[in-house]
Amino acid sequence: MTLSAQQMSGPPYTLPEDAVEWLQALAALRRAAVTNPRVAPFREQIASACEWTARALRADDT
């Protein structure tokens, strides 16, 4: 069974709106990956998604 982001985090679910909020959200995710039993089983999928995102952020689009 695949859970949506809203099901994983519970209501209300909103995306970070700026870089500071993204850094805070990623720090919370890092902590949750170790301590939250609802997140820990998905660590490999989360890591893959973060790697794809990191590659996109580093890509030179000029």
C-alpha cells in the first residue's frame, strides 16, 4: 500500500514556501527517518528522491 504525503504527515499538509522552510523540513525528515516508525520503512525511497532532487539542483541549466 502506498501512502500519500498527506496520509504520512497528517493534516494539514503544506509544502515549504522558501529555502529556510525547506531546510527545516529536510532536517525534520532526517530526524524522522531515524525515529518515526511511519517514515523509517521508506528511507530508501526517500533517499532516492533526495538524490534525484540534488542532481536537479546541481544541474547547470545555462
